[in-house]
Amino acid sequence: MRESRPQLLDVLFDDATATEKGPLHNVQQRAVALLKLNRAVKALLPSQLQPWCRVANYRQSILVLETANASWLMRLRYEQSNLLSALRAQILPSLSSIDIRINPALMAKGQNKIQETAQAAQKSEESAPLRHLSLESAKELRGLASRSPEKLRTILERLAALAGESANATKRDK
């Protein structure tokens, strides 16, 4: 049976530094194992579910997952049987079931991750090379416009007028 009475921090830290078998070492090993399991589970989940789900615990052959809200819980339940069989085959052969619980704190963390990825995408979009329409292409477009119906002619002429400008600096005149 486990000791559940309070202990002094000095005793805990002395035990942890003296041997590799102290209570803090056990907690650290458990945390590392859960982090590895969390990475493995997220790799098996569809990409839209990954920010909204995490491994909370693994005990008595039951994996406990947390999700942000009821809608993500339902989506995760659709994936539960696939996840269970994949985890049994790859990582946890003794896994008997998966318990899914709602943790609203994940909603804020998931929103932060989505905002970070959106900001990173915006930065990469801003740093993307600008596209240019060459003068030779503009000449070809004007030639094609002269043989085209009226509606298409105006569109092609407007496109040809953009020769030499960056594609991001275009203005739509309607």
C-alpha cells in the first residue's frame, strides 16, 4: 500500500537525489510515459481532432482521454474503435478500453494553437515571393483579347494592364 501521509519536501528531494527510486523519480517517469503516449495518440487521430484532445491518464488497462467539448467528444467517439485497435496493435497490447471525458480548459488551449498556426500561415504568406506578369505575357493576352467576345476582352485587357506589377498589389475596378 502507498504512503499517503504528507512528507517534507526536504525528504522528497533527498530521496530523489540519493537514489533513482525516490517518489519524485516515479512521478517523473510516469509523466514522461504519459507524454510519449499523448504524442502517439495524437499521431493516430485525424488532424482536426489533434488540438482538442489529449491523454489524461492510463491506469488499469484503461486509457483516459480528455476533449474540449461535447461536439469534439462525439467526433472522438467515431474514431474510438479505430484508435483502440491501432493502440493495441502498436503500443498498448493490454489496453481494454478508452474513456473519454470533457475538459473545458482544453478549449482555450486549442484556440491558442489555432491562432498560432493562423499567424504562422499569415507570416509565410507575407514572405512568399510575389508573382509578376511579364511584358511578353501581357502582349499575348492583348492579342487574345482582340479576338475575344466583349466580356472576356475587358477581363483580359485588365489582366494585361497588370504587367510589371506584383500580384498582391492588384486592385479590382468594377
